[in-house]
Amino acid sequence: MYARTSTWAGTPEALNSWVRDVTEKVSPMVAGLPDNGGAYFLIDRDKGRAVTLTLWTSAAAATKGDETADKSRESTIAATGVELVERGRFEVVCAHAGGTAAAEGLIRHTVRIRPMAHEISSKNQPAGTRTRKDLRAAAVRAAQDVARRHGIAADEARVLHDANNVVVHLAPSPVVAKLCPASAGDRGWRKLAIELEIARHLVRAGAPVVGSSPELAPGPHLESGYAMTFWRYQDHDPNALASGPAAGLALEQVHQALDSYPGMFPSFLDRQVRRASRTLFEETAPSAMPASERAYLRSEYLSITSVLRNTKLGCRALHGDPHRGNLLVSQARYLMIDFESVCSGPLEWDLSALPGMGVGVFSVDVELLALLRRLRSLCVAVWCWTRSRTSSALERAARMHSGLLREAAHRRDSAQIGIISSALQS
């Protein structure tokens, strides 16, 4: 016997709709499928979770049931508003029921079957046994598996980006998968879910962004230890240089759309800046960051934040990380991607990463922009150092941004010397 599970999440209202839907539609439909061995529909109202469990008398019947289940899940999501957070595929090793349950026929089989061969999730591997290349390959396979179940061709998949997340173009289809190691409802899963919600709002508001894929439900999906969302593949010129005014106009439109978002965004200080602080001052694990570099970055962090504490900062909704890699240049227009870092803070925080710094589009506080450019370089340097063991390119980027910090410090010192010299001569 074989089992399939679907785990759902939703508001109390959505779960009430789910109960009606499975009682009136799904349960009778499943009962009529060939070789179905039963179905259970479970709900935990306190945790906002529900589970569908179906049993099948053979592997072939379970596989056939998967095809029907994909259509049924889409119908359930549309009709109730719940979200599918995880799918499971199992072989039943042992099942038993006695007493009242057996008398009522809730479980009809007691079976012992050979365990079926399966692939172990990367999260179950002993620490340190898998390289970054292995993890990247596992992420690609997980995305391909989900895509194929939805009829999406993905045999020519290629990795577009591998840093915080693995981003995969599921070629030849116009679909991009964004993945991170996660389980249902954990931090990684929530991060992708919130980003997807923000992107949907931006698309509805007409902002120049790349939206979710229309080819299949965007997710988040769970497969083989990875959470993933699906996005529309956007043709663009990866070698094109973004012009300052055009990049500024695209960011301005994204800002305007974020202004109408109904939720609250965390402060920029609670995102990249706080992560950098924890790495510099709290983490004790071995790091590729040289001790002298850590000491310098700590000193710079304290210098910058001491000035920020005495600076009145504006507050607006921000993209959070509008660097060149998050700006796609197509023939028609500029499009922004990656909304994981959306936050609130001064306009100058976004401009500190934007190509051209928004010249000609925004009115800025030049001194604050200079200060936040230093802070941005510091955060990027720390982030790159923490991952530099996996990539020599990241070590080079870390050293480059540390160099930018030192250049800024040299310019400040030269300016101060000039001011003192002028004062002494007057």
C-alpha cells in the first residue's frame, strides 16, 4: 500500500472553506478513483494547518492518483484560499487499527511491505558530507521534479545564481525556480512566501517587476528538503550597463507601488545591518575572514553607526537591495527582481546600492548617502566573507568592498586635513 499527503496552511476562514470543500467535493471524488484504499482529512485549528492523506493499493494507482491530485489541489486553492505548503510520497510499511476504529472501517488494511528505495534529503545528511556543488545539484533536481509533475519541461535546466538561494531557469520552459533549504512553515519557507506576496502586490500595482510564473502555481512548494517559488523567465541582456536615470525611474515606480502595500516592513537596520553586526561581534565559529579584517570592519561599523544614532532618518518603503544584479535590462524597459530585502528606511539606503545613485530622479541628502554607501559596502563585505570558503569570487568581492571603505576613510581624512590647514592659515 502507498500513501500520499498534502499539507495545507491558511486563516481560520480559509480552513473552514477547506473543510467544506473536502467534505462536499474532494472526499467523494477520491472515493471513486480506481484502487483507492481510503482517505483522511485532518485539521489542527490551533496551528492553522490541515493534512490530506490518501491510500492506494499499488504504486501504479498512487502515481495515477498524483495526476488527479494536481488538478484537485489547484481547485482547492482557488476555492478556499488555503496554501499548499508540502507534499509527501510514502510507502506504507505497517498499519493497524483496533477497537472502535476497526469496527467503523476507518482503516481496512494491516500490511507489511518491503521499504521502497528513496533518496535521502540533503537535510538528513551528516554535516559536512556534501559540497556546495552537491547541494546545488540537489536543488536543481528538486525544482525539476516539481516542474515535471505540473507538466513543465525542465530537462535543460541551468543555474542562474547560487548565493543565499539557488535560482534555476527551468529551460526550455519560461519558468525560473528560486529555492532554499527549508521545511513547512520555517524561516526559509516564510521568506519565500512573503517575497511572493510582495511581488504579487507590485504586479497588481503596475510596477516594473518580474512576476510569478503563470505556468504553474507559484508556491511555495516543498520537495526533497527545499522550499521553492516559481517566477516568469524574463529575456534580458546580462551584459547591458544600467543607466542611472532609467534605473532611478524603475526604482521610483517600485517605491510608489510599495507605498500601497497593506503590511508593515522591518527597518533596514533590522535586516542587512543587524546581520552584519551579529557576524562581526557575536559569532565565534571559525571564519574565512582574517582577524585584521574583522577588527577593521568592527571599527568601521562602530564609526558609522555612531553617526547614524545622531542623524534624523527619513522612513519610507524600500526595495532594500536594488543593486545591478537585481535590475534586468530588456529592450523595452528595466525590470526589478528579488524582494526578499524589502524594508523601511531612508531613501538614501536604496540609492546606496542603485546604479547611478538615482541622479536626476531623486532629491537626496548627499552626506547621508555617502554615509550609507559606507554602511552598504561594510554589509556586503561581511556577507561575502561569511561565504568566501565556497567561492574565490566572493573573497575578491569582500576585499573590493573593504577597499571601498578604506578609500572613503582616506577621502574623509584628506578632507579633514584640508579643513584644519585652512583654519590654521586664516
